[in-house]
Amino acid sequence: MNNIDTKIRHTTEAQGNVFEDLGFPIDEAQKLKSASQQLIETKLMLMNEMSNWIDKNNLKQSEAASILGVSRPRISDMVNGKLEKFTLDTLVTFVAKTGKTIQLQLS
């Protein structure tokens, strides 16, 4: 018999910014949220670029994996948008291996 207590005792409603919810000062929480959103958008852009490259070249995931030097499941994760499994530098490296140039713009 399983005697693990799984009852929820207390929940706190989210207010729209996890960093504020964690107790960061409002100005810092807004900056952290903005940076986080920017990272997510950049990763999505790079993943979309890679998916387009695979489609444009009529590659199977296994062929793309061989070109990029990774496993086929790794390509599957990328094509399926599993952001949490990839760092920004990994995605930049993938794009560079396709022969594309990446430009970093600071503002």
C-alpha cells in the first residue's frame, strides 16, 4: 500500500510574472521576465530556421542528425520545439553547421 501524502495544502495564484511571485523587486522582475521572453523567442527563431533547413533540403531526421553530429532523437526534440532541452549556443552551432551566418545585434 502507498502511504505517500499527495494532498495539496496551499496554492498561491500566479500574478503574471514568476519573478515577482518569487519576491524580486518589481523593476528587476520586469527585466528578468523581458530577458527570459527574449531568450525564448530567439530559441524559437533558431529552431524554426533549423526546421525550415530540414524541409528545404528534404532531409530525414536521421540525415540531419548525421550532418549536425547529434542523435536523431535530438533532432526530433528540436523539430518539436522542446526549448528546455537546448541552450542558445547549441542552436547557434546547429545553424552555423548549415552554412548560415548568424549576426548578433545589440541595441
